[in-house]
Amino acid sequence: MIDLRRLREEAGYRTGVERKGASGDAIAAVLSADARARASRQSTEDLRARSNAASKDIGRAAPEERQTRIDAAQGLKAELQRAEALLAAADAELSELALVLPNPADESVPDGGEDDFRIESEVGERVPVPPLTHAEIGEKLGIVDTERAVNMSGSRFAYLMGDAVLLQFGLVQWVMAKLVRKDFVPCIPPVLVREEMMVDAGFFPTDRHQVYELERDGLFLVGTAEVGLAGLHRGERLDAERLPRRYVGYSSCFRREAGTYGKDTQGLFRVHQFDKVEMFTYAHPDRSWDELELLRSVEEEIFSELEMPYRVITVAAGDLGNAAAKKYDIEVWLPSEQRYREVTSCSNYTDYSARRMSTRVRHDQGTEVLHTLNGTACAVGRTLLAIFEHHQQPDGTISVPAVLRPFCGLDALGPVG
């Protein structure tokens, strides 16, 4: 949820919202609804004070005046009930409109859309086209089986088989161990959550079309462990001296991939079911930008140690999701396509999600809404396919990056059977 006070009072804040694509009409509608809700709230509070005073006056009235005062108190009580109903309607209207407005883009984010990102760094050398694409070598070795998965579940599903399974668990263990050493608390959160959690985490209403719903149970399958981690301290007050609180969550994730028909249909790149290791931080508002740089450094460290060339970009304002004030993407060079492809990202949501979650920091001056950040330490499927392409060997096997060998017990991925 945006900060309504800042939206009213700060032109720069409104500009940041507009840079994310919000129209002037949408902003004006929210400001108008906010004015009505504040006026209704003031009127209701005034009536409540008058009603309370009238109730107290009954006991002080002379017997001959008591009935008159009772009638007056009952009239005020009925008027207050009508005012409370109007206030509830005004608040509901404001909430519905304000939920759609995005978190303002930070001033450091470039203007524009998907192609207007800013390159921050490039690490490693781009390599030529490999003998086989990630999909081809996965099928040749029998470690990725999409054909049988399609027969069972439809498109965009895959069986992971043989040594690839051991590599996946080794990859996850290595990433988790790295983050635990950096004082992230490991967590396996629920992957089924209520609708209000999807709203409060910042995914609804804008991304609802991408989420699988279990309508009978009123639950939704998450597309990231971020949702469960964001709800971990919902409604709580965290002590300032204990911030930042860092968590690393592992979960299976689910995404409908609506609107991507015909894109990335081979291999593991864009599937409906996948696994991720996700970082999440509750940070003091004064230090959240430093925390974003830490998350970025962790992601870069992971891909450097996996021996794959990558670049870091700052995503342009018009390509940011609703919740992010700033986002870095880590893009690995994919040799078969001769271009960079996103494998992880990290974002500062500032107070956008925490305001919905009512998660605050407590300090000597009182409390304030804290900041939340998230970053994908490892999108497992996309990391595996990058390993498949970058570590192909002349004998047709796939060499396992040195850092992963102690965790999966393999030097190379061979054929199944």
C-alpha cells in the first residue's frame, strides 16, 4: 500500500508513482477517495464524542428531563451508526483504489520500459554456441523428460531425472549453507496461502491472473517463498536493534505463465512448477538501500562461483512490478541463444508490503513502518539449464561446478540408465 500522506503532500512521490505507469486520473481518484474518507472519519469521530457526552448527561439529568435526554442520546446513537456505515464504505472504496497504485520508483531507477534498463556490470566472457542447447542435452542424457510430463500434466512440466536430481539438491544445499553462514535464518514456508496474504504481500490484485487458485478451499499456490516470508511477522512490532532480520526460504513454486504462449517452451526455463531459494529481509527504513546492495552481492557471488558469465541490470521504472521501488536483475549469458537471460533478481519494496502487513519497527521515538526486501538466491531450474550449457564436455557429459561437487557427490552428469 502506498503512503497516502506522502501521495497528498509530496509531488516527487506522485511523480514516482506516475513513472511506474499509473495515470493521473488513477492518482486523482485515490486522492479524492482519501479526502472523502478523512472527512467521513472526522464527522464520525465528532458524532461519537457527542453521543458519548449525551449518554453521560442522562445520569446527571433531573427526573423531568431524563426522557428528553434519553431520546436525544438515542437519536445521536442512530446517527452515529449511519455515519460508521458511511465511513466503512468510504474506507473500502479508498482501499480498492489505493491497492492498484504502485510503489513509487526510486529516483535512481531509469525511465522507460522493458528495453530501457541500465547495465551496472558485466562479469566473465560470453561464450559461443554450445554443441547442444540445454533442452537437447537434457533429453539426450535422459535427465530432463518433458514428453512424459506433457502426457501426464500438459505443457510446461518436466520430469527431472538421475544425476540432475542429485545436482539440484546439491545446488540447494550449497546455496542454503552459504546463506546460513551470512546469518540468514533458513525457513520452509507454506506454499498454500489465503487471499489476504497475496494482497498484503503485494501480488494481488495486479498479478492474480498468474496464480493458481484452489477455489474450494479459498487458498492460492504461491509463485515464490517470498509470500510466506513476508507474512512471517505480519502485525508484529520488531525491535530496531534486532534489525535487519534475514531469512532464506526454500519452496516449490507455481505460476500459470499466462500470456507467454509460444515463449521458452523447451526445457526448464519457463515451467509451471519450479523450485527456488529466496532471500527476504526486514530492514530499518534508514538502512534498506544498503541491504539491497547486500542481496545483490550475494547473488553475484553465487554465479561467479558457478563459473558462468553474467551481467547486472537496473530495471527501468515502467518494467518494475507494483511493489518494487528498485530492482536489479542478474542475467546469465545463455550460449545457445547468444543473449543474456534473467535468472535471479532482488528488489527493495520499501514500506509498500509492510504497510499492508502492518509490520513495524519499534524504537525510542515510537514505531514506524519498516522496509522489506527480497532476492532470489537460486531459481533452481534456470540455474540448472545454465549449468547444462556452460559446462558441456566433449564426451557428452556435463561437468559439475567445483563448488557443488562436495554437495552432490558428482564430478559430472552422465546419462540415465
